[in-house]
Amino acid sequence: MAFDVSSLGAYTRQSIEPLLTSAIFGGKTQELIMSSGIVLTSVKSSESIPLMDTDAQFQSQSCSFDASGTTTFTQRTVTVGKIKVEEKLCVADLETKFTQEALRAGSTYEDFTNAQFESAYLNRKNEKIAKQLEVALWQGDTGSADMNLNKFDGLIKLIDAGSPVDANVNGYTGAGVIATITKANVISCLEAVYQAIPTAIINKPDIKIFVGEDVFRLAVLAYRAANLYNYDPKDSDSKLFVLPGTTIEVVAVNGLNGTGDIYATHVGNMVMAVDAEGEESNYRFWYSQDNDDVRYRVKFKAGVNVAFTTECVKFKSAV
């Protein structure tokens, strides 16, 4: 609702430049879908994804035309959530703290939006939106009490409600249902997911195994302990590695943090719907002369789904 400066001490002159912001989650899932998945734009409420499938029945040659086989049309719907973020800022609250360095001389701030503080504020705000959107893309649930998650249904809910392959069964784990992922069993969990990937999509080049950062770190430690010297997690910023002995990438996404769940599918099966691409980074930031405060507003729409849940693998557990 406003600036909270209660935790700052009395002002001592210092530069605004070193003002550091805390670490921010990246929107990894959104980036992947935008680059290789299905992106639906101009979606105001919901839109159906038209899906076509067909078979090819071999027949013995003859002099007649013997029709056989069926081409089937189905659809899945992507429903977007209508989201806004608004904040009003009383600039005078900054005057008694070191934050006064961001203000120009004088007691009125009609041109506050030209101050150096604007860039840091807007970057931080947009990063927060990206973080929360990443979590919602996976954990979104319109029935949730969490206001950051109840604007649209996420991939976990949508995939689980369909017909994905369940990898957390004895046939894939060899050890029954695994309740909690640990350093001791994380390799077995990932290999179970790999084995469960349907043969119909196993050769697609964009298959990913999605895990939370917590499961990803367990996997890194487990493979290192296994002395797999050919294992290369690449650089720490990439947050991915190729599952040893395969061509499939294990990708860390913050939307799965804390869930203990693992999912696999090909990125081309993932769908994101927006009203306008990049709308979540469009904003208004202005001085309100009537209210003598600075206001921030952003509005955007977003939704997600997969085209075929049968081309997904789920591994439900805790961490």
C-alpha cells in the first residue's frame, strides 16, 4: 500500500548507488514456452486448442477402394487469469531516511518518475511479477486461498487431472512408491521418470524433465557422490544438465520448489495464453496531482495448459 521505512535507522548521508536488491527467481518456464512451446495471444478469457489425431491402417492391395481409419478432432481449453498489481507511494516518506538521496530538491515531486529511484523500483517490481508468475504457471489453482495462485490453474493441477504416465510406481522405481525424495534416492527418481516417458515422444528433441531447485541440488550432489566424472552440470546459471546416458535435460524451475514433484514432457506440448506478449512487463508509473502521491499499475492476462496430458509424466512425492 505504501513505503515501509520502519526498519531503517535515522538518516546518515550515503549514496543510493549501493542499494542492493535480494536474489530474484527467473521465469524459466515462461521463457521455455515462449521460445519453443505454443503461445496463444489476444486471449481475453479462454481459448480452445484444436487437436487432431489420425491413424494409418495397413491393408492388402486390391482393385477396390477400402476406406479405413479415423481422424479425430478434440480440444483443450486454456483459461487466462486477469491480473493486476497496483501500489501507491507517498514520496514524502523517503525524506527522513537515506532514501532522500533519490529525491530532487524541493517539497513537491511531480517529476519523481524521472528520479534514479524509478529504474531500481520498476526493475524490482517486474522481477517480483516474473517470480510469482513462474510459481503460478505450475502451482496455480483457482480454488487456492493464496491470491498469487488463484488467478488461473497451473500445470500441476491440469496435468494431474488428465492422463499422464505415473512414474512413482514399482514398475518404474523398482522400490515401490517413493514418498520423499532424498540424496540417496533422487537418481532412482529421475531414472523412473525417464523410463516412464512414452515411446511415442521419446525421440522429440525438446523433452525436458522439470524439477524444483531443491530436487535439482539433491541430484547434483548425488551424481557427484556417485563419482560420475563425465557428468557435467554446465555453469551454475543454466540450472540444467543432461541426464547421464541420455539426451534429455533435467531443468530446474522455481515453480516446483517445495513440491517434491517431477514432471516430464516436450516443450512443444506446453501452451501459454496471454492477451499481448510481454504484457506483464508493461506498466504505468505516474505522479497523481490530485492525490499527491506516485502510483504504479500493471494489468495482464496469463494462462497455461498442455495439449496432450498423455504425453506427460508425473512423479508425485515430497522433498
